[in-house]
Amino acid sequence: MPPSGRFTAPPLSRTVPPSLGTPPKPPKPTGPSDLLPTNLVAGHVTRGGSGPCYGFVSEDGVEYALHGADAGTLAEGSFVTLRISARSVRMNCGPGVPASIVPR
């Protein structure tokens, strides 16, 4: 029994508290899950008409000189997504990176 007028706390637990340990490493970053094929470009038609030559500026600001014999009519100012490839026909379609429109 403690001396009078003194209060003693109960003894602490004899159990060793768990250690927090090393925190887990964060997961490695992953690439974007919404990758588009590299041959798809979206942007505005700058030189339209019934073809076969068109002007086009992509969302990235790249100007293209497109050739598409079967592309139909593309209205100037319209926003489109096109599948393109390196130009297979030697034709001058104006300023920009030469490319061909790939039909569906």
C-alpha cells in the first residue's frame, strides 16, 4: 500500500507496443490509360472542299497538307478526327507536313 496521501498509477503494460515499421513504397507511376493510336489526329480543317487536297491544323498546332482521294467533302473550319499516314502519292497539297488521309 502506498504511503498516505500519495497516489501511484497502475503499472504500465508489459506488452511491447507494435512498431509502425517502414511505410510501403508508393506504386510506380503508370502511363495514361487513354492512349490514342499515333496515326489519329484531331483538329480543324483550314482548306476544305471536295479534295483531293486539304489543309488541316491539329490540336497540337501542327499544320498538315493532306491528300485524300476518297475523303469526300470536308468543310473549312470543321473539327474532325482523321487517320493519316505518310504520303504515298507525290502531290503538292500546300504548306504543312505532307500526309495522306487513310479511308475507313
